[in-house]
Amino acid sequence: MVFPREVLNKLKWHDDQLDRAVITYLHRGAPGDRMTIQGSAIVRLERSFFVTAESRIPYHRIRLIEIDGKILYQERTENK
């Protein structure tokens, strides 16, 4: 099983492609309870969450990570 933190760390430290990633995560109150950001908005990757200029988002909220339409991570079940 691959975890979102592993995918983001690989994109940042091994592939140098974090800026190209599109991350969709659970965000209560947003349309459909989903928010999408560009990897370039990520300031820092920490142990339990990633940091943007506006907030800290726990990795367990990530639902999808993709680059150029290719899915790198997708939550197994959308019905949690």
C-alpha cells in the first residue's frame, strides 16, 4: 500500500516534480467537500501534514495525487 506522504516525498526529493503535481484533498465546506491545489503551493512536507502558505493539511485528507492526468495516488474508497 502506498501512502500520500510517500508519494509527495518521492516527487520532491527523488523526481523533482512536486511543482507539477495536483493534489485533491478533503476540505469541509468547499464545493463537494474537495479542494485542489498545485504542488507548487506546498511550502514544506512534515511528518503528519503538508504546509501551504495558508494552512497545514494532514496527509490522511489527501484523496488524489496526479501529474498530467496520470494518477499517482488515489484513496481506495471514497465512501468513508
